[in-house]
Amino acid sequence: MRAVRAHDRDAPVDSLVAEEAPYAGEGDVVVKVRAACFTPGELTWPASWVDRAGRPRSPVVPGHEVSGEVAEVALGTTGLSVGQRVIGLTDWNRDGTLTEYVAVEARNLTPLPADVDPVRAAALPMPGLTAWQGLFVHGRLRTGQSVLVHGAGGGVGMAATQLARDAGARVLGSGRAKSRDLVLDLGAEEFVDLEQPAWEEAVGLVDLVFDAVGGTVLDRSAAVLRAGGALISISRPPTVRPEDGLAMYFIVEPDRGHLAQVVDRHRQGRLRPLVGSVRPLAEAPDALRTKSGTAGKTVIAVE
């Protein structure tokens, strides 16, 4: 089958090639890929170049978000059937989704309703799951609470802003001034301009900070939390803990149940991903090289 692969860890992006690759192995659900997404910089992640036992592996197929149809089901697998439309987030230590077929653990996939566009759906798993787990699993956000989303104009921040608003929280979204209109359109009640020296004064006190920015913004965020509040970051471990509260860093994990919640909200029009461009599989190497800094997810459509 055709797949995009990297052979050289020292120059992972420049070495990407589209080539023939072995068909996926046994013991998994095999998905015929219709659309896939990637995260810029993922070929610099240590997990991309080792298996679950920590052994080096090369070449590797990047991309971890997928929508498509089940092509094969291993014996003993339940809950999915051949021909079923699915969406998922694949493991970090296995070949990814910029390919024609990908082997995925069944628990990492959830059914995709027939009325959901598979191309737009491919842009959901990484930002949607990250936002869901940060807000509701780790941050334990509840109706009526207030949340400050740092980086609300980015992929994860956009999802977090919409999901928090949908859950009945008061949402403040932060970012650079150019993101103001987008963040407010997504449902934030207020926009916080991080380019202003004393941005904390515009925030007051909140119950939860969801950080997708890091740096000094993260360091200063404990000061805007109420006692017992939560500071949740996907950028790096926080260095300052809120009074009587929680401060943590996490990495998103595949989860069928959480993803089903994300897909359901998208289907109902309550969560929309931002798709920047759609490109064919043959152009995936160039897409990975040029994606950094551009708006929206790049979706790779696989015929």
C-alpha cells in the first residue's frame, strides 16, 4: 500500500517520502483511510521513533487522526464491523494514519455517523479529545464555573472554548489581538489580549485555567485562580500551584467514550473544527514541511 514514511530521525521532515509500505499486521481493526490529520512537529516526539517497549523503529508513518471504514476485524474484536464508518486517534508508538490502510486498536476508534463529513471529522480527534480530557477529566469543569482558555484561537483552544461554553461554563478566551473576533464567535464571553502587559487584571478570578500557550503565561496563571482551582496545561508542567488547588500537565490519550462525546457534539453543530486546507496523500510530505504557523488543520484526503 502507499504510505508517507520518515526514515531519518535526525532530519525527519525533510526525509519524508511517499512510498510502498507493508500492509498492517494482525490483532487490530484495519481501517481504510478516507482522511487523516497530523500534528506539526510530531516527528520530533521521542515516542514517534520507538515501540511500546522502547525499542527503536524506523521507518515510521506520521499522523494520528483518522476517519474511514473498517476493512478487517481481528478475531475476538467486538463493537465494530467490516464496512462501518469510524473515527479515531491512534497510539503514539505505532505507525500513523498518512497511509491507505492503518491498523488501530479497536478501543481507539468510535463509530462515525453517516451524516458526518469524514474529511471534517478527521480534524476532530486530537483537539477534541485534548480539550475534553483537559476540561472534564482533569479539570472537572462543571456548569456555572468559569474557565480561562489560553490560546483560544488555536486548534485545541478552539475546541476547549466551544466545549466549555456548551457545558454551561463562563468562558474567557485569551490570545493575540488578531484572534479576538474568532474567539468571541466561538462562544467566549470575553477576550483577554495576552499582548497587554497586565492581562491578569482583565481576568479577575476563575475556577479553571486551560493552558495551550505555556511560557510566562502559564507561570502567571495561578494568580487568576480561585482557591481550590485547577491549572491544566498541555504545554509543560506548571511551576506554580494555585492555593489549595491542582496544577498538572497531561498528554492526550485515545479514548473511545470521550471521542464519542466529541463526535456527538460535532454532529449536533455544537463543536466545529477549523479546517485550513485539504490535500491529497501525495502532497502530505510537503504539508508537514509547511504547516507550522498556518491557520486550521490540514486534512490529508486519501482516495
